[in-house]
Amino acid sequence: IAAQNYLSKLCTSYDDSAIPTVCRNQSADALICYYVKLAKQQDIVFATHMHLPDDVGIDDLDLCVIIGNCLENAIEACSKIKSIEPRFIDISTTISKGHLVIKITNSFNGLIQHHGNDLFSSKEGRDYGIGLGSVKTLAAKYQGHCAISLELRVFKVSISLRIPEIAASTRPMNISG
């Protein structure tokens, strides 16, 4: 229910007239467009390369929790970079071998809090640090995985979700801004 309220609030909290559709999945499109708008407001370059049909076989709320957590983390990471340095987010989705593959790459300031393989959020408060845990749990629910890698000042997350059947073939949609 909290996720439904979150999506409902997002859908009513922005003027989408200046942001094009990025994918055919309406829930994911509304969420991604919200983050595109936030990125533009903070002078963060945001690019999408989407192949995400309307009915991909993944629950819309689960899909939005995964994408929303990752994009929220990416926006936060970019916002900590000095404005004179490159700040970017790139999201892509593809369907390959019965899996939905989501890849999100973003710049960050090079500072990561971790203990072994576990990353810790720099957020404060009751709900800090649960985002990537939720993503990993949902990846497991769909017999997939979540991989994270760091290169210099680039953070990459790749999520694979097994889909029940490959959705009808659609053309990818791309925007850059």
C-alpha cells in the first residue's frame, strides 16, 4: 500500500508536458520521468535506453521499487558531486534470454561507505540503507540477481529478473538530456 501511495503521489506531483515518454510500461514511465525531472532541476545529465513493454510479467510495484530505489540513490549520489564535475545517470533495460535486465550507471564523488561487500547509505534516519537490500530481495523473488560495481567515480548496478514469458517484441525508446 505504501508503494501504491508513493506512485500515486509521484504521478500527481509533476508536470509531464516537457518530458517525453521513455518506455511503454506506464508505471515505470511515470517513475522514470519523475526522476528525469529531478535530474534536470539539479543539472544532472539523464539518459535512457529502454526496452520495457507494458506487460513484462513483473509486478508493477516490484518493478517500481527496484527502479525507484536505484534512481533515488543515483540522484543522491550525483547531488553530492560539485557542479563543475560531470554528473550523469544512465538507465537501460533490455529483455534477453527470458530475463529483464536493468542497468543503471551514475557518477558519484568516489566516497563509499562499506563493510566487506555490504554498502552503507550516507542517509540518516529510520529508513536509511534499505533501498539496495529491497532491490536484492526483489531480484531473488524473480530468480534473478543484483550486481554492483564501482570504477573510479562511476557506480553501476545491474539487475536481472526472470520473466514468465517474453513480451511481444517492441522497439526500444531512447532519450537524452
